[in-house]
Amino acid sequence: MAMAYWTIFIGHDLSHTAMSILMKRNKSVSCCSDDRIELSPRHTTDLCMQVKMSGEDPFFRNNIRCMNYVRSVPALSSDCTFGPKEQMNQATHYLDGSMIYGSSAKRTWSLRTNSGGQLLTSMGFDIDSQSEPVQSQYMPLEDTESNACQYGSGTCYRAGDIRANALPQLTVMHTLWMREHNRLAKLLSHVNPHWDDERIFHEARKIVTASIQHITYAEWLPALLGENYTKRNGLELSTKGYSNAYNETTDPSVSNSFATAVLPFANSMISDTISLYTEGRVINANLSLRNITTDQLVYY
């Protein structure tokens, strides 16, 4: 399962397709009526590609006749020429930890304490090996409800990427790296008491980003491609020395085919059941994934 969720985690670092909104109202586009009936053309826009449902559909019943489907936002090509429509990527394209720190300065500042290079946290409770509650650090809570959170759950976390709440396991991954950043920032502050908040934050961020890149290229990629393919194509990382393979003229942009068709293979690896274990590695509950998606109460 680590393979699947690491793939999703770094996938959110590399790409985030922007969805169309109604600019005058700044709200999402609705291509179906509230009771899931297809709207007439005069009540929709060219942004709509709604899916028509038949009454005999074995899964969608209860008079559901329309599935909302909205076109993603187009973007100019890198050379500003006409050609096939390409979608906008809201992420940074680089494997730089943007899912933790955000892809804009505004998002990054909203995640910082501005003291000691730390990221914002909220307090919650874990259960220790003696079944006693212990206070722990979690990601900061969102001020407003997000589409990535289950409405009414009362808990929605803020991260660099809004999809951090999509799956409990993904939320765990985000929390782990938030805590790692703060751990590193604390160590750097202790070793370098003359550093200010800005220096500590960015140095800790560099280490976190380097760690993510190392795990991805040294552990994840060989496991994904296989040892033989990795060796045959010169993708092995050297265990010593340095590499001069970096080419600053190479376009690092993530292609839409990679972002939307290649990386999502991990979705097929996700189990439909999540098992909860005790400290002694004994299963004490099995939860259906369909019932807990975007429900952060399971996170506790």
C-alpha cells in the first residue's frame, strides 16, 4: 500500500488540474440539476460534458439521470502557439514538496508560524501503547469547508495541496512530512541559533524536498520499473560521488498524459478495505474505503 499512496502523494506534488468556474459568480459549474436531471442546453455552458445515465444503470439508481462533468481550464502552450488544447497545471511541475508547502507564496505563508521556521499545527490526541490518550501535532485546520472534506465532519486540514483530505492514508502522509519539517527546523535552530525564521524554514524545506526526491528516485522508481529495466536504462542512482547529468535547458513540465493517465495507475492498487491495528499488530476493525473517503474523523 505504501507504493500506491506514495504515488498519489508525489502525483499531487507534480500536477493539479484546474477546473472551470463561473467567473461572474466565482462558483463551480453545474451541468445537472439538483435532483440529478440533465439540464437543457440553454441552462448549461460549453464547459459542460455531463454524462447521461440510463434508468437501467445497475449502480446509479434512484432516478439519477445525470452525472456532473466539467471541462478543465485550458492553458497556453509553452511556446504560445496554436495547437491541441492543453490543460492548466496549478502545481509547480517540479518534485519540490509543493503538496506540503503550497504552489504559491500566499499558500506557503498561510502554512507558516513565522517563528523558528516552523509550519503551523493543530493539537489532537493519539492513543499510546498503554491505550492512554497523548497530545499530538496535526496539520492546521481549514477556516472554511473544502470540497475535499466530508461536509459535517467538523475536521478539514490545511496543507500545501487541497487534496490532502481526500483519503485518510494521504492525510497521514502529509502529517508525517509536516512533523518532519518541524523536527528538522527545531534541530537547525538549535545548531544555528543565529539563523532567523526565514533561513531556518527554507533550509528545512530543502532537506525535506531532498528526502522526497531520494525516496522517489532511489526507492519508488526502481520498485515501480523493476531492477532490470532500471539498470538497462541507466536509471540507477550512484551511492557515492556526484552527478553532472542535470541539464538546465530541459523542459521540466509535466505532460498531461503523464499526470492524468500514467500516475493514476496507483488508484487501482488501493484496497477497498482499511484495517485498523493495535500496537500488537492485531486487527481490531475493518473499514470500507467508500464510507470513509474525505472523512477525517477516521484519522484519529
